[in-house]
Amino acid sequence: MEKLYKNQISDIARAEYIEVAPNVSLHITDAGEGKPIVLIHGWPLSDEMYEYQYNDFINKNFRVIGITLRGFGKSSKPYGAYNYDVHAADIKTVLIKLDIKDAVLAGFSMGGAIAIRFVSKYFGEHVCKLVLAGAAAPLWTQRDDFKYNLPQSAVDDLIALNYKDRPALLSNFAKIFSATETSLNKGIGDWLNMIGLSASSHATAECLIALRDTDLRPDMKKIKIPTLILHGKKDKICSFDLAEQMLAGISNSQLIAFEKSGHSLFLEETEKFNAAIIKFAETK
């Protein structure tokens, strides 16, 4: 009874919003007890995308902390910079205020790219393991010496459409989000679209610019903590080539392929996705 009471008090005391800068607060989902798993969402979603991870991780005796980046979901939506350094600094502020140590940091898509920058920039402070799920890294767009994934001009078109018809941008994105257009049912698709619409237009565009322009190859060389790469073989947004480049560029990394999944591996193969993270987190 005493333990139950303490858990109730702990849950009541947890903040749903944490201020990371003057007039900028991030929405936080913080639940469960045990080793912390910190989840960073992808573009243009929010921490709500992890609905089907939260309960599973909590039931396996983990503390789960989902962070919604500025500009998205229920977090503040200021005008200004939205590069990976800004997001990494926000995440660090949250982890300092929550006194998080030895966490598993997991990032999906753009969140994976930001997680790489966080570990590189802060030398792995607060975290002991890294999970990169469908990560938009080491680059999301092609270069003369990097022939994978999207041409930069394709992202320019996405940015232009954001300012002309953002719902159309999200609708087009949804069509290629999974292995096929029918991999996710309509209810799940509508739910994801609603989350995407809650982002600000400014953040949506500025993060596309960061995705287009950021080269994380130097960052990967600085990562020394154990890293798990999870990636859909049928991913049309972050091609499987990117997973192979991350595996080659990050020491002490391992790759698990999701044969049936596109970009939305956390929904297409939820059980396998959750189990892989739990096993990785539990491994000494």
C-alpha cells in the first residue's frame, strides 16, 4: 500500500510541460518507474506518435519520457531557429531538469538525426545507449559524395508546398509513410494526420531545411555508446541505404531490418519494434 501511495505521488508530481527557454515550453509524457527510455519523435509529429510504445515499456518496468520538440504538437511554437543544435539543447535542458542519467535515447526519423547530434554534441551525457529508428541520417539528401535518398530539389518542393497547401503536403507524405498505402488502417492514418496538422507551418518548413542541409557524418564518428539501428526495408522516406551507412559510420552499432515495414515501422511491426528496444535496453 505504501509503495502504491509513493507511485501515485510520483505520478502526480511529474510535469507535463517543461520550460527550456524564456516563453518556450515542451510537452512531456513522463510515466512509469525504472530505467529511463527517452523518445524523440519525427517530423511533423509529436510525442503522441509513441502511444503504442508507452504502455508496453511501462509494463516492462521502464520509465518512459516522450519529448515533443518545439514547434510541434502541444509544445510552444516560437518563430526562430529550428536546427538540430536548438533541438539538442532543448532536450538537454529537459534531461537536466528531470535529473535523467544513463537513459536509452531513441529517436525516430528526424528525431533520430537530432539524437545523433545530441550524443555527438554532449558526449553522451545523460544517456548510455542510442536507438535510431528509421533515422534521417547521416544525410537525408544527396551530395556529390553521397548518392542516397532524396535529391535536395525534392525537399525544396516540399517546403514550397508547405507554404502553399500544408494539408496537401501531409496528405502526400502519408501516402509514402508505410510500405503500402493500405499498410495502416484509416483510423491510424487520420490520427497521424491530426498530429501533423498540430505542428506550426514555420517549424514544419524550418525542420525540412534542417533535414535537407545537415550532414551528420562527422557526428557519427563521435558516438561511442552502444547503438541499435531499426529500419524498414521498404522505407520510401529514409531509404534502407541510410541504415547501412549508419551501421558503417557508428562504431559499436547493430542493425535490425524490418522486412515488412516502410517508414512507420513503429506501427507496421509494433511488437517487433517494442521488443527490440526493450531487449536492447535490458542488455547489460
